[in-house]
Amino acid sequence: MKITVKSCVNRYELYTEPDNRLIGQLRKKRCGGKKLDILDAEGNLAASVHQEEETLFITGRDGRTVSCMLLYKEDGSGHKISGSLVRPPMPERIQLNLPQGSLSVIQTPRRNFEVYLNDRKICEMTHMLGLAKEIHILSDGIQDTYCSILFALAFLMLHDDDIDII
């Protein structure tokens, strides 16, 4: 299944292809901070994802929270490696332990994402720096809300090394 993510003002909308059915939205918080609210197709809050330092927190509708750390490429002494002198290091992956198994979200140097569940690729995200991003679901049974959560995690990883110019 292919999902297209369209950029709108302060939000992203996820549509299935080819039937162009809205399956979810991600709304950015206007008051700043790194937080995305995940809405279902009807506009009801399904979850939220926010970042504090190097930790991502996923909070479900029921209030339960799961956290994961951004993991960076490191040298032999444990220092983060950056490919640039002026840019902060890019997060390489996150690892989540879920009831379904071990979930990994990996960011490639070309800023695409691969998602693995128990070492089996279940999803790819491409064109993440463009206006219309694409999510390719490679496994059956992934709920629409989970697609939105995976995109939110990838989005925060993608923008973790942005430089804020004041």
C-alpha cells in the first residue's frame, strides 16, 4: 500500500493511493516545541509524539506513554559523529520494544527511512524533504494510526539536526 503525505499549514495529511482516502493527520503545535498531535480520519486525537532532548515520547489516547532514544553514529570513544563541521549529528535510528516485537526506524544518509519489525522490513518512507512525502507499507495489518505514528517519529528524527537561525 502507498500513502502520500501532503503538507498543509501547521499540519500533514496522510492519504492512501490510488483511492485518495484520508487516513490521518499530524498537527504541529503552534506554541513551539517538538510535538505532533496525531488525529484519525475523523479528526479525533489518537496519539501524540513529542521530543525532549534525545528522547521521543509516544502518548496514546489512553494516556499510556512509550519512550525511545535517538541513536547516533558514534566513534570508538562514544562521541557522536557528524558528517559536517557545522551541522549537528544526524540521528541514525531509534529502537522500540513493543508487545509485537522489536521495532527499528532507521534514517539513511539520503534522508529516507526504513522501518523493521523483528528484523523484517515493514515500511519505507521516501521524499521526506519534498512537499509530498511517500510511505510504502510492505506488510499487511498495519493500522492507519500506526502509519501516522511512524511518520511522526521519522519527521522528528529528520528535523532533529536542523539548525535554528535566530
